[in-house]
Amino acid sequence: MRVVFAGTPDFAAKHLQSVIDEGFDVVAVYTQPDRPSGRGKKINQSPVKKLSLDYNIDVFQPISLKNPEQHEILSKLNADVLIVVAYGLILPQAILEIPTYGCINVHGSELPRWRGAAPIQRAIEAGDKTTGVTIMQMDEGLDTGAMLTVSRCQIDPLETSGTLYEKLAALGCKTLIETLQQLTKGTLTAIPQNDQDCSYAHKIIKSEAEINWTESAAVIARRIRAFNPSPTCYSLIDGQRLKIWQTFTDTDHPDRRGSTGEILSASSEGLLIQCGGQSCLVIKEIQLAGKSRLPVAEILKSKADLFACGKILGV
């Protein structure tokens, strides 16, 4: 099977590595153009490009795939299948029709539950108990194609998007290889999605990361886990930005009451914060601007005054 692979971030690179390791003939790779990033605005190659160059695989980096010239380039590769994993470009119908088996996409959700850009984060934020990876036959819609293979996994109570990302990457690689093997045997059955069951996983924007303490502790705790490690939830204290990495909802102090965002207690157990709906949240791990992330117990040794009882977060 002649494979063309299209992807950009580390999640995609893991899948490309699995396809290479399994012995499939990867004849070319498509990835996003090199772009400046970081404080120094250094031009960086994508993880997929770096991996491809290690294996001497031809790399294409078009700005768009709508140009007929790009269609001709793909046609000449004589691909049996085009695998798409977090590529970042829209594939027009003309591209979808070129490979023998069409284009298949690895999506980090149990479709049609979460379509869109941020299915991993939105699943945790919504409090879903399970998620998964779907391999779908691509069409012109956004994650609307028929499902070829679905693999499921549990979302653990303290799961972050970082830990779930690793879990789904491993699951996705395994599922992709199984799908390719079945594709060559002709044993796959494409199952249409039920559009009525879908939700849209909107792209995460940085403004969402600022905590609204009027929300319930359960909602805040889920969002903190969903945005860990990026963009990382935060609040303000005495004008300083405070990143919040680890929390849990408090059930031991149902009678504690204070103003929204108020520090009710500060101890080695953490910061007890008043939230909306008469609920409380315990903050276990934080990070002050320019500092390392540390347990609250460690920071209180030198910053106890900053986190004194009665202080209000978010002001």
C-alpha cells in the first residue's frame, strides 16, 4: 500500500511513526509550512516534518490544497490512501477523490460526540466519562465523514488533557494500523454518523482560561484539568497572575461560606476557595509569574501573606 501522510503536530508525528514502523510504504508527507514561534520568533519545522526528514521521505508544505497544481502533484504520487492527522488545512473534494481508498482521518473523539478543533479538552470540560478515537472516511464536511473504526477509553476522574492526549495518541496509533490492515483486505464497513448526536468542540481561546469563581467548584475543576497543560487556567491575586495546575472539589466543609473567590483557609492541604453554588475548591498546585509550579504547601513557606485568609482571587 502506497501511503501519503498529512499532519503537523506531535500527535500526528506519533501516528506517522507507527505507520513507518509497521512497514507501510510512506511515499510522501504533507505538513504545514515552517513558521516562526517562541519569543525569538525562530523558524521551526513541524514535528511531522522533522520525522519525515529523518526517514528521507519527500515533504510538501503548500499553503493551500485548492490549487489544481497541487491536485496534479498528489495524483503523480499514485497513493492508495491519504492519512490525515491534525493537518490544519482543508482538503477540497478534488483531493479527497485522488487516492484509491480516498482520505482517512484520525480524530480524537468517539464521533459524533465531539467534532471540531478541541475534542480532548472539551470532553474533559464537559465531564464526559468516556471518549475515544475514530478513524473516518473524509468528506467535505468538518469531521462528518462515515466512521470506519472506533476505539473507546475511560476518562479518569483526575484526567488532564495532557494525560488524555497521551492515552489517545497510543490508542489512535493502534487503531490506525488495524484500520489500514482491514482496508487492504476490504473488510471495513463505513457507518454514517448521526448528526443529531454531535457537539462542536470549539477551538480553545486564551480568554477562557481565566477562572470565573461564580461558577461551581465542579465546573471550575473540570476546566482546570481540561486546560492543563495549555493554555492553563489562571486567576489574579493582588494584581499578580496565578496559574492553577491542580485542584479538587471540597466536600468536607459544606458550611463554609465566604465571598466568591475568597480564600477561606490556607494550609499544607491547599487553598480552600469559595466558589458559586455554595461550593468550595481546594487548590493544590500553583505557579506565580516567572516562577516554577509548586505545591501550595511549599509556596506558603515564603508567601503566606499573599495567600492570607480573606484575600479574594480574581480581583
